[in-house]
Amino acid sequence: MKKYLLILPLLLLSGKGFSQLADAQPQAATANYQKAEFPGGDETFQKEFMNMVHAYIDTALYAVQGKVTFIFNIDPKGKISNIDVLPKFKNNEMFIDDMKYAAKKVKGKWKPALQNGIPVDSKFVMSVNFSHNTYDHD
């Protein structure tokens, strides 16, 4: 019985030591990370994207009201490779296809995210508040 009482604190202490080591590794991995950048910044992209949406897409075809979150995937070449929209709603797939078209019309190319100097996939999240006749950037 005494053996077990002596071993128990050693096991608890060794587990804590390993957990601290595991926590330190993710911080080191993100230390050399640089997020993707659009020429002129995020606000410039938002403005250009929404200008293209209103120039080429009839948003009245969709039941879009209120805050919509766009999640763009920026690939290692600096191109938008995927778009997701939250929340999901009626005609969501067609809406996403139209948003991809509008994103392709935006002039300018993203500078990809870098991890240790190597281009990597990244996400850019943008929220837009839609109403019947206008939109508002968040």
C-alpha cells in the first residue's frame, strides 16, 4: 500500500511535466506565421468584393437578410480557392457560386500567408450585414 502512495505523486508530477511540454510546441509553431494580405488591406478587399457583388449579382434573388459571414480560403498562390457562407439559407449553393464569381472579378491578388517563409493555405473571414436595398460592412 505504501508503494502505491509513493508512486501516485510521481505519476501526477510526471504528467504535469509532459503537459507543459506539449503546450509549448504549438506556440513555437505559430511564432513564424504571417497572415495573408490583400493590396490595400482587408477593408479594401471588402469594399471591392461588395462592389463586384452589387455590380454583377442580383441579391434580391436570394433570401439574404441580416448578418452573413463569408469564409474565404486563400491558397499558397494567393488565389481564393473556396468560399463558405454562414448561416446556411435557401439557395445557398447558388449564392456561393455567385459570390465566387464576384470574388474572381476583384482586381488585385492576395499575398499568401507564410509559415516559416513558405506559402500556406489560410482563411479570411468577413462579415456583411445585408438588407433589402443596401449592405453594410461590419
